[in-house]
Amino acid sequence: MRMRIKSGVSFALAFCSAACLATSFGNAHAEDASSWRDLETKYIFGFTTGSGIGLEGEKEFTIDTVGRFGKRDGHYSATETKYEFEFTPTQFIQIEFGALGSTHNINGVTDLDDRRQFAASGAFAEFRYLAIERTSSNPLAVTLAVEPTARSIDETSGTRVHNYEFETVVNADLELLRNRLYAGFNLLYEPEVTWASTGEVEREAKFGGSAALSLRIASNVVVGGEVWYLRHYDAANLTAFTGDAVLMGPTLYIQFTPKMFMTAAWNAQVWGREIGNPVSLNLAEFQRHRARLKFAWEF
Amino acid sequence: MATVHRMIRKATLVAVCGMAMSAVSPSQAQQASEIHLTYSKGQFQPTEVRAPADKPITFRVKNLDAKAMEFESKSLRVEKVVAANSEGIVNVRALKPGRYEFYDDFNEKARGALTVQ
């Protein structure tokens, strides 16, 4: 417990320091929000994705790492990095694709083999369609997205598998205060099927949603917080419920130059339950902490 | 296993086709309104322009400066680099009434706005 609080405080301090540093760079002179340029909302909400789809003709290379930390016992850390190319061929569609790399550092965790490895773990593609666009008289924007992913390494255990996932998401956001305050919402359905090397087939699904609030504190810096509620099922059609969890934490977005930005987020599991196991938190299907760090270069 | 693979492939194909088809709106077949902009000494001229709603728009941006500029707008969702002493054409979908800002991404001070009515 003390470790959890300590790591949480460290993350929070790191976030505050980064935001202060970025603000001091970006805010050398007093700025009026009405003079700020419009903001691309896709990456300002942390794990929650905004509705932005980029600009027609824009291309972007990103390195997006998500780390997952902490199981019931032992030491557990795993990361998955997307090496991603994205482009916007029309004013309504964005396409992304890329390769996945993963790391696993597992020691003494019940039901998982000890492991220290780095591997190229798969590939993915994402198709995003802007269904409702924001205008000066309509603050709401909605994007529909699907992301098929194929993995050769299991996300949790790091073992060799054939895994196919089909994430479908509704990304919505609201501009609450012009150029200043934004609310983001995601609705997620993520079925997947896994063939283990033993021949065993596992079907599962994740279903849930998130809400996020982000405040632009300087023209190039946005800070905020988000909360996720996720449910896990041992069936793609959401019939075999196995547990759920609530994760929450701070988010940070910094635009370093007009063509380069980073986003960071950290979530801690604050509530969870495993069906049939009367323990606090759900550490069977979710993790104690997760963190995201993404750097992007537009060209 | 093969059946599931086929289903995943089919679902992806259907989703992509659906999104691509709905992205082509009927209004794109309409005659576009043309807006002429000049970029000189790091400024747009004029800085305020108007266009009718629900009709596609074509921006013709003439860059008279000796260095390249990038016509960009988050709300119009377009960007286009216009080389020095040349003209760039930017096509924009039919828009709803509102105010849409544009700027030169290489020059913080160069800004303008389109009002759609």
C-alpha cells in the first residue's frame, strides 16, 4: 500500500513538474486564450482518445508506449509500444498502421511464468471516421474507430500465441470553454481470440467507457484527469462476466513545436472486483497501474 | 480457426468500406465557391473572408513572399505547403455555418478567418 501511494505521488510530481516546465516555456508572455489556435483533441485526454482525425494531407509518425504494472504478488511490468504511421486522406477519415514491440519483466507472480524478454509482437491498423464535426455553434464532435490487431506475444504473460483483437471505439469530445476546457468520452468494445501454443483457444472481451476533463493552461500545454470503467468477459458476446475495475489518473499534453508533441497519462486502479474471488481490486484481468507516453512528429 | 480468421477479415473490410462510402458526401459534386487569398509580407490579405453554407469551398492561396508558407486550419481540417512565389489550391468540404480560423503554420502571426453563413 505504501509503495502504491509512493509511486502515485512520484507520478503526480513528475506530471506537475513537466506541466510547469512546459508552461514556463510556452507562456513567456501573458496569453489570451481567444488568441490561441484551435487544438487537435485526439491526444489531450490520456488513455481516452479525442475525436480529432488530423488534417487532410497530414502524415504523422508516432511512438506510443503503454506500460502495465503490478499484480497481486511478485513483480510484474509489461509494456507494448506502437511504432505507428498515420495519415488523413480525406477531411473525414484517418488511417493508422504499424508494428508492435513488447517487453515483459515478470518474477514470482501467481499463474504466470517468470520472464524477462523484449520481442516484436505484432501489427495493427486503425480506421477512424469523423461522424459529427465540431463547429463554432456545435461543441460536440464524435469519431467512430475500429482497430484490428494481430499479436504473436500474449499481452499479459508474454508467451507465444496467435492473438486477434478487434477494438471498436466511439470517441466523443465537447469544447466546454472555447480554446480552454474540453471533456472527452470513450465507449469501448474489444473482443479478442487467442490460440495458445498448447492448442487451447480463449475468447474474451473488454467493454467499458471513460470520461476525461482537460484544461489548456498555456497555448501548448493541456493538463487533465480521466476515469475508466472496464468490464471483462470470457466470451466475445459479453455473456461470461469475470470482473470489472475503475482506473483513474492525471493526463498531460505538450506541444513542443507546431510539428511535434507528446502526451502522457497515468492510471491507477482505485476499485475492482474479481467474480468468485473476494479480494479488493481486479488484478487478474487488469493491472494495478498503467502509464502511457507518446511522442509524435508530423510531416 | 479458419472461420474466425475469415470473419475478422470480413468485419474489417465491411467497416472500412462503410466509412469510405459515407465520407463521400453528395455535396462534393456541387460547384465550389472560390476564395482568393494573397500571402504577402507574412500576412494574409484579406484576413476575413465569407462563403455560403453547405457548399464546397476552394481556397486559392497566392504566396508572394520569397519563402514557403503552410496554409493550415484545424477546424477546416486542411493543410497545404505553398512554395515561394506560387499558388496553392485547397479544397474544403461543404461547411455548416460558423467561423473557421486559418493560419500560416510557419508564422505564428499570420492568421485569418472564414465566416460561413
